[in-house]
Amino acid sequence: MSLSIILVLIILGLILLLIEILILPGTAIIGLAGIGFIIASVYSAYHSLGTEMGHIILSGTIVASILVI
């Protein structure tokens, strides 16, 4: 999986988390889908791009998630 697809999955997951928090609070399906997209993207980064790039993407995703929440 390429880096661009992984970044799209992360952005889509963060957008879904924002929708869950700001627009539709209480609907766990959207929040769980966002978390699922983020987990899938981090897994794909480790699997496709290697450990070093996986660590970079994981740390960036954690920082972005904290900023979103």
C-alpha cells in the first residue's frame, strides 16, 4: 500500500472522529469507523513501509488525534 493511500486513510479517520465529536455525538458507529480507519492505516504503514516509517506514521497519527480531540 502506498504512502498516499495510508495518508488518505488517516485523514478520513480523523474527519470521522471530528464528525463524531462535533456534529453527531453519541453515534458510536462513526467514531468506531474513524478509529478503525486509523488503526488500519497504521497497520498498513508498518506492513508496507517498514518499522521506521511505521513509527513515524504512528507518532504523527497520535499527535494529530490529540490535536483533533
